[in-house]
Amino acid sequence: MFDSLSSKLSGVFSGLSRRGRLSEGDVAEAMREVRMAMLEADVALPVVRDFVDKVRERAVGQEILESISPGQAVAKIVNDALIEALGGAGAATLNLSAAPPVAILMVGLQGSGKTTTTGKLGLRLSSRERKRVLLASLDVQRPAAQLQLQQLAERVGVTSLPILAGQSPQEITRRAMKTARQEGYDIVVLDTAGRLSIDEALMQEVREIREIAGPAETLLVVDAMTGQDAVNTAQHFNEAVGVTGVVMSRMDGDARGGAALSMKAMTGAPIKFVGMGEKPEALEEFYPERVAGRILGLGDIAGLVEKASETLDQEESERVAKKMLAGKFDLDDYASQIRQIGKLGSVSNILGMLPGAGKLKEKLGDRDLDTTIFKRHQAMISSMTKAERRTPAIIKASRKKRIAAGSGTTVQEINKMLKQFDDMSTMMKRLNKMGLAGMKQMLSGMMSGKGNPNMPGGFGGLPRR
Ligand SMILES: Nc1nc2c(ncn2[C@@H]2O[C@H](COP(=O)(O)OP(=O)(O)O)[C@@H](O)[C@H]2O)c(=O)[nH]1
Ligand SMILES: [Mg+2]
């Protein structure tokens, strides 16, 4: 997502930054390129026009032309304009401030991801926001649809409304709201039936359900992979039933991103969440400033940090980070890091959030690092004494034999692990000095499997799955 747009825009700005001063001609030329990049990314034409006009107007201003680093100044203007186009800084959150039970109505075409998103929302609201959530399927179009939601609800540990055969969507809605009132639920998520295309019968059904439930949110789920069609769908739904927010599913795919960039401007409805996969956890808030940063290659560092801190033990990470900075990383810390790597999930996911790592991610594809090696390292470390873990240098021949026997590994493997640990410590010390640019270099070394000639091996030799 956004990869191609991102690399094109970076090209424009690095071209600009090589110049001392910008003339109006330079700006005009850059804007032509920005315009083309956006159209190629499938951004709607009116949005592109508006965007380019805005940027040009601001960039041509005197202060920019005389500023010291014009490339950066223009990048900043583009960044701000992107954030505006995406709906303004800060995530558009759910409005749940009505009296409980608060209804959330899920609408959209068939196959857009409504049921999946209903399950994701159920999980999110119950676990993060500690709400009592009831899920109800109003999809009587397809026989298995209600069962699909029921199973999903069980999987995420949220209650679903018992299925009663023969009820209409309107009847199910009444029953869901009544059950929620009687049993004290905070939130009811209503998963409606879709249609293959927008038709009046669907819209009428949605309007009737809305009348009954009085939802605080009507969330439209659209498939990011359908590009501009997603925007058209949103316009239609918004006109016919009114939409308070959009969920873009399949943002994990290779859609060009134009739909996300056009949505707010074309429909007025903000993107509230994006679906990043089929799993119930794969729902993220939509932060325009982070997306803009990602597009401009600034990397979604904030997103990465949020993801990491959610998944990892915060205090443990801080403790290890401090030791790393102080150059006092030991084998205990290494073992703790190994445990946490498992929790972070796919390496390619993490790479996608790092600045400029788009290319590496492409190379890696869906493959992931083989983590069995980490498990073996963990076994070795747990067969060591405290003193050995703290000061690996004391591990000589006889100790190695004992550790190998204890962990079911060989002395050779122990040697290799110690060497790798040693390299890693060296690398960390260098990393501190190098900053971000160095980090990218290191990553590309990791991915090519060769390592950088100036750098120790690191993970370069790890087998991949
Ligand atoms: N990769 C990916 N697949 C998704 C996402 N959201 C939904 N899906 C898949 O899309 C298909 C249709 O989803 P479903 O929720 O049944 O759509 P509905 O007809 O609108 O209820 C299912 O196979 C889902 O697993 C997403 O964010 N990413
Ligand atoms: Mg469904």
C-alpha cells in the first residue's frame, strides 16, 4: 500500500533538495510530478487537483522560495496537505457517547468485510475499552451468515445474539436492542446483509433498521482493493443512508492507496479504522499524520512504537533498551528479546513501518524469519549459570560442553550463538552512534543475507522460512 506513490514522491523531493533555491518553475515542475504520482496511485481527480493547487499556492510563497532548504519546505507543505486530505491530524474515533446500549450499524456491499470487521470491533471494544458487547447478525440473505458471526464471536470471546430461524432483519434488530437493554450491554454491533451492488431494497432495509436501532455510528465497510469503486460506493451509501465513518478493509493488500486518499474529500466521511488482515486483531485506527508520514517515507514510527508497546512488556523493553544504550546488553537480555520477537509477529509487518523499508519488505514478501534458531538459543541460555549469562566471556571449553549437554545442542552451535551475540552487542554500540541512516543500512544487510562489509554479521546468516 502506498509504496509506489511513496517512492515517486521521495524522488520529487530529493530532486528539489539538491537545488539551492526554488524558482516558480521548479515548483511547477515538482507539482506536475506530484500530480502524476497521485493519479497513478488512483487518487480521485478532483482530490488531486485540489491538493496540487493548495500545495502550489503555499509553495510559491516568498518565504519558501527564500528558505534555506526548499526541498524540505515543500515536503513539509505536501505532508500537511496530505494530512488535510486524509481528514486532519488525529484518529477519528468512534462516537459512543449515547445512552447504553449504543448501537453500531455495519453496512456495505457483500464481501466487503462487514462480518469480519464486526468481530474485530467486538474484540477491540471488549478487550481494550472493557465494554460489554453484543454482536448480532441481521444477514438473512445467506444461510450461513448468522453462523459465521456466531463462530467469530465465540472466537473473540464476545456474546452474540442467539439465532432464531425465520426472523426478518427488522425483527432481529428489535430483539437485539431489547436483549441488550435487559441484560445490560454497553454496545450492540449490528452486522447487516450486503448486496452485490447497491440497490434500493438494500438501502430501504438499512433505513428501517436504522430507524429501529437509532445507531450512534453507521460504519460503512469498503474494500480498499476496489480502488475508486470504494469511493463511489461510499458516496452512494452516504447519500442514501448517511454514514458516520468508513472502515477500509484489506489495507494489507497491494491496493494503490488512492481510495484512502480520496475518501474523506469525496464523501465527507472520515476513515475510522483500517483492516490489516483476516485475523480478529487486524484492525487499526486510522491516523492521517502517520499515513502521510508513511507515504512520504518518514516511516510510521509512532505506529511501530504503539504496536510494540501493546504487544511487548513495556517495562521489560525499557529495561533492555537502557542496558543496550549503556552497552551492557547481556545474554539474559538477549533471551528476553528472543521471547519478545515471537510476540511482535511478522517481520515484514514491522519492516513496513520503518522509514524507507518498503523495498526490503518487497524482497522479503510474506516470508518470515525462521524462529526455530531463537528457540535453540533460548535453550542454550537457560542451561547457563547466572554468572555465565552476565559475563559470556567466561564460557570456555568445559562450560560449553556442559551447556551443550544441558540444552541438547552441540559445542559448535554454542560457539556460533556466542559469536552472534558478540556481533550483536558490537552492532548495537555502533547503532547508537549511527542513528537512523545506519539502521536502514543494517536492515538491508540483514535482508540480503550478506551483511554490510562495515558491519558485523548480525542476523545475516539466519535461515529463512
Ligand atoms: N486480507 C484481508 N482480508 C479481509 C479483511 N477483512 C475481511 N477480509 C476477508 O474478506 C472476506 C469477506 O469478509 P466478510 O466479513 O465475510 O464480508 P461481508 O460479506 O461484508 O460480511 C473474508 O474472507 C475475510 O476473511 C482484511 O482487512 N484483510
Ligand atoms: Mg457478512
